[in-house]
Amino acid sequence: METSNRKSYTQLEKIYYWTASIHKWNPLLADDKNKNIIVDCLKYLSDLNLITVYAFVIMPDHLHLIWKQNGKNGKETPKGSFMKYTPYLFLKQLKDSGEADAFLVNASNKKYEIWQRDSLGIEIYSREVAIQKLNYTHVNPLKGKWFLAKDDISYYYSSAAFYHNGKNDFGFLKNIYEVFDGR
């Protein structure tokens, strides 16, 4: 049986639709305190101007971002920093609560794995692609098994309200239409 790996490579200064999933699709992000770890990390990297976040949604077992990495964080990319720092905080909590064993792996280079290794990066090169990815991101909480809210703007851990009414509760969102509309 042939397996396919998703394209996770992203370049600095380009806008990407990016998806990362929790190891074994464990619903680690169902807990709001874990969602807040994600939000706080995005805010921190944004405040340092290392990333620009145009859209996001945090689901129980994965997240979608539309973002741009503006520059390196020391020797690593902001994506690398995000993928290292968030697991550190998650594992700290999981160990304290005795739930870390769900993330044990048999690997020579690590004991635990929080993020699956198959993140997906798709470059957003036009307004049309931006619209398609933005819409997909915002309806994600309403699709499939989740039904996390009555409508897209009611789901708090998303940028949908920002695009519907300009409400920027998170303080780091930028409007992607300004990129393609030249504003």
C-alpha cells in the first residue's frame, strides 16, 4: 500500500494555508486552555512581527492557519518555533495531569509526539484561492462530526467574526483581502 505525505514545506514571505494535526488525531485542543496556548503563541510571534496571521480556526484535533512567516526566529522559522514551543507547554500540562502517555512514541529522537509530522502547506497566490481557503477554514467547525457552533461567527476560536464584523478579539489578525486588493 502506497502512502502519500502532504507537502509541509513553506517559505518565508509567502502566504500559506497551513494545517497541522494532533498526533493520532487526539482531541487535545478540545480544552479551551490548550486552544489558548495556540492563540497566545500566535499572538507572541505576531507581536514580534515574525508572522502575519490572516485567518485561523482551532479544532479539537487540528488547526488551520492562513499566515505568512515574515522572518526567522533566531536560527529557526516561526513555524519551527510554533511546532516546538506549543508541544512543550502541552506536555507540561499533560504530565501534570497524568495524561502524557497518550502521546508516547517509540522513536530514537523523542519520547512524545504532539503534532503529527504531516502538516500541509498550500501557497495562497491569488484572491480566489484566498477566498476558497478562508471559507473552508471558517466553516470547519460546522462540518463533519464536530458541529461546534450554530454558525461560523459563533465559534470563538476562529477568525470568522473578524471577517464578518471586524471584531479582532485576538489582536493579531490582518485582513487578507488587503493583500490582494492593494490596500
